[in-house]
Amino acid sequence: MRILIAGGSGFLGSRLTNALTTAGHDVNILSRRADPGSAGRTRGPRTIAWTPDGSTGPWADTCGPIEAIINLAGESIGDGRWSRARKAALVASRVNATRSLVRFVNQASPRPSLLINASAIGLYGDRGNDVLTEDAPAGADFLATLCRDWEAKARRAQSAETRVVLLRTGLVLDPRGGALARMLLPFKLFAGGPFGTGRQFVSWIHRDDWVALVLWLLDAHGVAGPINATAPGPVTNAEFARTLGRALRRPSWLPAPAWALKVALGEMSGPLLLFSQRVMPDRVSRAGFSFRYLTLEGALSHLLTWRS
């Protein structure tokens, strides 16, 4: 399959790209900076320069016919406090990239048969002990509103020829990137523990299951719309801290009070650390996808033992 990936150089995108090329797919990566040496490659991904400004450009002609698009583009939610300017950048980086890709889909002939567009379980907001399937309503905070608008732009590519999947990803476990990588040092320094009360639910997924899920979606022709990319075993934040401590053979006794997190991180402390989201992957489970890592203990044991 000829696949186009936006955001293919991030810690998840790079793993996905490797998996797709290993599986024999023809992968093209959209990047703000082109790789001059990629144009003549007969194997491996090709990098195409683009400007995700909401429109198409020369990159669209360079891509040629595309069968599937995977959109992971967007600035990191956790890099920097959410000032007014930072919020605007987070919105623009997602919405404009999605607009560009939707225009590409709608102008292409033949049309790509699939658009997998990134989203996040942050769409649900702070929901306490509620069990959240894909049918749960969106929250009203900044991140929830961002995800809702992001998904709305992606839905504009939906047609009889093009299936749109909205990938609502939870906390992806990978010791080399993302939130888990940031958690390791405090625990190794004997300063790890739960955030706030520790009663809020954390919905996670092993990085290998996330990659496997995206590959599965390429051929899951009956699956469309929002899907929760989380393992079916969410845990409380306190249990997450205890399990991580056991995996590292370190204590998990030092909590980070909610007030301190709010002072240090501002508004982002809520959606990223203190909100409770007990999310279940209802649609993909009913459609037949099998998670390899069902328990947090098993996932962390694998990741922190082998560091693969």
C-alpha cells in the first residue's frame, strides 16, 4: 500500500514508519524539511517537503497517487506552558495540517481510501469514575475543545470512497519518548509518586500495541469514526505510580500535590496530569483487535527490562 504520513519523524511516527516499511508498504513522509537523499531511494521511506498552512502545494503533486494517509502532525502538547500564544500554536499546527490533508484527499483522483487522523482522549475532559467509550460526549476545557475541532476538520474527508478514522490516543508507554520518559528520572532518584490525590484514572497503551493497532486499521474496512487507542486496563494514578515503582525497584511514596503542579505547569496540569479519564477501546475490541499488553505491569516490565 502507498502510504503518506504527516508527522512521521516523532517518537511514535518513526516507530510506525519502521513497522510499515518492514511490512512492505511504500511510505512517504511529509516534513517541513525534505531529505534530499530520499528521492532516489528504491527502499525505505521518502521524505517530501511541505508547508501545512491549510492549503495544498507542490508537495501534493510530488506525492502522486496515495492509498492511505496517517496524520500525526502537531506540536507537542506538553512542551511549554499554555500561554495564549502557545495555545494558538497548538491549534494551528493541528488544524492547518489537517485542512491541508483533507484538501489533498478531496482533490485527489483517485481518492485515498483511508485517512487516519490523530486525536486524543483529552477530548473527554475530566470525567471521574465514568467509563468512557467512543460514544461519550466531549468535555469543555481547552484540550477537549481542540480535539473536537481537530476531529471536525478531519471528518470533512469522509466520503463513499474515503474512510476516516479518528485515533483518540491515551498515554503511550515508551521509555524513549513521551510522558513515560519524563517520569523515569524522578523515580530513579527516589522522588516518584502519584499526582494530586492519585484517584484519577490513567488510560495507557504500550507503544507496540499502538503501532499494531494502526497497521490493523489499514485493513479493518468496517472500522471508521472515533476509536479509543488505549489498553482495556486503565488504572488509577496511584496504581500507575506503584506499578512503575515496582518495575524500577524504587519507592513511589512521594506525591506531587495538585496545588504544586498547578503552580509549576499552570492550566496544562489538569488535562495532562490531574484529570480522570477511564477510557475503554470498545470499538476496536468488538471489531476483533487483540491487545498484546493487557496489564500495566506486563507493559512496563517489557519496556523497562528490555529497553527495546
